Amino acid sequence: MKVCKAGEVALRMGLNIQDLLELSGGHQNIMFDYRGNHSVLRVSSWNRRSTDELLAEQKWLEHLSEAGVWINKPKAFPDGERIREIKLDGLRFLVTQFEKVNGVAVNPEIKSHWNSEMFREWGRVTGKLHSVSKTLDQSWFGHKAIISKGKAQEDKLNGELRERDREIGEKYGELLEEIAGLHQTKDSYGLIHGDLHHGNLLYSKGELHLIDADDFKYSWFAEDIAASLYHVHWHGRSIHPDWEGLVEEFFKAFTEEYKSENVLPGGLTDAIPLFLRKREFFLYNLFLKKWDTENLEVWQSHTLQKLENNLRSRRVPF
């Protein structure tokens, strides 16, 4: 994605450059703090997200917020529009706006962020998200666009993996077939966040707020749980190498509080290993696209080699 600078975006949006501060965002979008308006602007490439997908996302987020899920709520522009289209160097981008959530990103290095109490809150928020998602009227929010989006994402990843390495691409296709065989019920399958790791959780006064639902989609609820587990293991263990049983402690606390908001999905024992593997296919492809592979740091080289070995051998990460 082209890097959009604050001045360019402000000019196209009719704002003062002083109003926008570029934030440290993810790999997929560019985020700006819209100062003075207590909101955040998200700039998405037009060839990555459609207007229908973004409108469906906003309806889903509003539904979640109205039901008490702590999540970044969408916000209309002054003219009532939900999406603005801008052009930068002839390329089209879509801009959406969200209420700014007070808080700081969850940091595994901070004890008050990384303990059983926080893991339980993580589980509670996830359970609430999944429970409320079940009550959404599909015909109202535009579910067809999200079904198409999910399939397009998987097809794109499958194609990119096969182009990079045919063997790894074939392994991903085989994994998708295994996942498709999982049982679907209202308590195991529905709308999920799609990228539920600690970087998309904001901590404020003992509470967690979900942000960055750009990858939301239809899938098994186990995929959100597996993504959380994966990053607790990866980032948590790297920062706390002597914390024996971290993943087990997280999972116990997480699921205990998840059950206070939602029925724990059946078949987790079979589903989680599959989604842990799926997460590694996604990360492997993402890192190869975003990292400078000609000048990798030692930890990056080690990470890519470990991922590649796991993918080729169909190994569950942990």
C-alpha cells in the first residue's frame, strides 16, 4: 500500500495539516489521530476493501457497541457520510472514521497488562463479542459482502503462497480443506474479529477495548481464540522465557471468563491446532511482503526459517 502522509490526506479531506497525526498502525491500513475531533481516521486502499465491506463493518461495530461490547465505534463525517473517497497520485483510497478509544495498547512487558486477571478480561471481551455477533440480523448488515470478502482473502493468500513456494501453497490448500470439514453450529461459527492479538487490545483502568476489526469475517470462533493463544505464546514467551506454563495459564483464565459471556465452542481440541497452523501461513506471507528480505535482522531470519519449517512439516506451533 502506498504510504499516505498526513499532509496529503489532510489536503484531500479539507482539513488542516495540524489536525492529523500519523499513528503507528498495522500492516494493512494507515491510521491518523484526528486531533480536536476525538476520532481516528483509517485510510484503506480501494483495491483491498470495497465500500460494501466497509459499510458492513460499520454496521457490525455499531451493533456490538450498542450491545455493550467495548470496541472502537464508527463515526460519520459532518455531512453524514460514512465513507470518503480520496485520490493520491491517481490511486483511490477509502477513508473511514472511528471514535477514539482512551487507553494504551496491551504490553506483555508491563505486569499490570500481563497477568491472570488481564487474561480473564481478554476472555470475557472475546466471549461477549462472539455472543453478540450471533444476534446480528444478517439481511440488515450486508453479510454477502463479508462472505465474499472472506473467500477473496483466502484465495489471495493461497495464490500468493503458491507463487512463492508451490509446496507451501499446496500445504495451505490442504489445511483449508481440513478446516472446511469442521462442524458448524451457531455456537461454533459466526462473525469474528479476525486478528485478535494483544496489539489490537487497548487497556484502560482494568478494562480492555477491542480495536482494528478490519479483518472481521465469518469463521469458527476458535480462530479468534487460536490467534490470541498464538501471540501470547510468541510474544509472551519471548519476553518472559522463564514463565513456565504461560500458555496454559492464559488459556485457563481466558476460557473461564469467556464462558461467563458465551458458550465455549465445541470441538476446540480439534479446531485450535488447525487455526494455529493457519495463523503461521498468514504471518509467513505477511512478513515476506513487509520485511526487507535482503537485510533481515537475526530474529527475523530465525522467525521466517522456523515458520517455513513448521509449514512444510505440517507442524502445530506448540
